[in-house]
Amino acid sequence: MSWNNVKGVSSAQIWTDNPDMTQAYLFANGNHQVKLTIGISLTLNDAAQPGPTEDEVKTALSLINFETGAGLSFLKTGNKGGYAYVYQPNVPEKIKAIETTNDSSAYQYEFDYYLSSDSTINANYASEIVALMLSYTDASGNKIEYYTASGSKSQSYVAITIYPPKKYGIADSASTPVIISKKDDKLTYTNTSGEIPSNETVSAWSLKIDNGYFRIVSLKSSTSVRSPNPFTRHATDVSKSGAGYYPIWRTYEAFLPSENRVNQGSTSYDTNLSITYSDYDYTYLTLTAKVYQEPNEIIFIHFSGDIDDSGSSSGFINDIGTASLCVVDQFGNESNIVVSESSSGLSIDNVT
């Protein structure tokens, strides 16, 4: 075997991509990951002969607790996911990097590991210091174990501070707030079919985290009907009373566009909105609105207008509802948000 040609370990180090490469910070939500990199070089008995392959070295490596030398208790390794962002809890303060360089050319082998934690393995959100161990059998049949744990000749570690999943709340709450506000009260749109309303307004509303550091990166799910159908509508007869009059309905409707392009930079796209007659599913009008979306926000559309119900006197049946959606920040923290609508616009009912 190729390990027969190994005399020993010449150098080994473990580090992370935080500016202080011995520190990492992790939300224990099962999604967030910290990346640890291991660099290791071996001394060979005969430099002209091959050493172990990368797969053999990686198989021989394991991550251990720096203080005990045992396996990790509160962390688990996995494939790279979508939330391997570096969290720096003291941002926006400047972080001074330690005076350590990790030139990948200094190591014969280099491997990345992605670690996460959650309440099933870490109910109390305990932190853990990670070191590495290399275990192999040499040419004499001796089992060799090389540690960078406490007490070893070559100490190297990454201290991972673990936090509970981050919680968001409504405005004026103790948690970092999620807010919704009017983004554009004169949204560009075209009426592609149906009646022509009066006093109509089509506005865009922006839902986002009210914080310069944390941001929404994905809309994971929604229990609401998305455009072209509204998730809520209510209407009032605003006609002058009198025999034989046709009612005019002032209707308010709220939509969650089908394609919310979250975390895709500044972008624009068209979304279709249908205003339907409730009794017979008659489409009064179909609007095509031009939506402008900035990074890390979720767009809602609010319509209001007066519609002449000259075809029937049955009117619009109120359909009061809410939009329930799950958003995820860049560290994989999930929040369930309930958005409601009124004649004045949109508001957030609840964040959990």
C-alpha cells in the first residue's frame, strides 16, 4: 500500500475562511454551514515512489474535539449546501485577521469540510473546538495516529461558536424586524382585457429584513395562491343609492407574484394579475404589471379601483385572506411570515 512509503507527517493545519482563521460562528438551524479546510503534507521514505492518494488520505482523516481528542459531539459534516456564508457577529466592526498565511501550495493535500449543527444533536447550543486526526498503518504494521488536538506537538484548531437559530419579529419587537413598505405607488401596468376601472392604483410593496447585515436570500414556500389570483380581496358598493342603478364596486386586491426573483440582483419582470367577478368567475380585467425588484426583497402587488358592475348586481364577494410564506436569510434561518391586506395597503400580522 502507498502508506508503506510514508515516514511521517511534516505539517498539518486546520483553518476556516473567517478573517480570524481559528474562529468560526454557526447558527444551529441545520442549514447554516461553516467551511473548515485541512492542509497536510507527508514525508516519504522514498521521494521517487508515490505516497497515498487523495482519497486514501481523506479516508484516513477525521475531525475531533480539540480538548478531548474524541469525535465531535455537537457538529456534523455534510456536503456543501446553499448557506455556507461566513457569519461575523461583530460586523460592522473591523476584524483583525491573525498573522497566519495558508498558501495551498504549502500542503500536498487539502480538503474542505462543511459542518452544521441543530437542536437534535445540540439541544443546548454548545460550542466546540475542532482539531484533526490522521490515522494510518505504516510499513511495519504499526497504527499511527497524528493529532492536532490539545497536548499534541502540532496544535491546530478552529473554535466554532454556536448560536441558536436567529429569530425575526415584527417592527418594534425585541427581535430583528421584518418590515413591509410601499415601494412604488405608480406601478407601470397595462390593461390587457376586460373593463376599464376608474380611480385605480397599482402599487408594489417590498418585504425585507430591516437590517443592513441580515438579508432574505430565498422564498422557500408559500401557502398562498399566487398571481394571477389574489390572496385577498374586499369590495364596497360606492354607488349612489337609487332605483335601477348599477353598483360600482371599490375593490382592493393583493397579490404575491408567481416569480419573486429573490437574491438575483436588481431585476424587472412582468406579472399578470386577474380581477375576477366572484359569482361567475367573470374576468373584469387582466393587468400586466412591470415589477422592479431589488436584491433581498420580496415583492407584493396591491390593486385598488372602482369597477362598474353593469353586467350584474350581485357584486364582488369579499374574500379576506392572508399570505403565509417562509423566507430564509443568508445563514439558513427560516421565518414564517403572515401578510394581510387592507384598504390602506399591506401589513405584517405575524413573524415566527
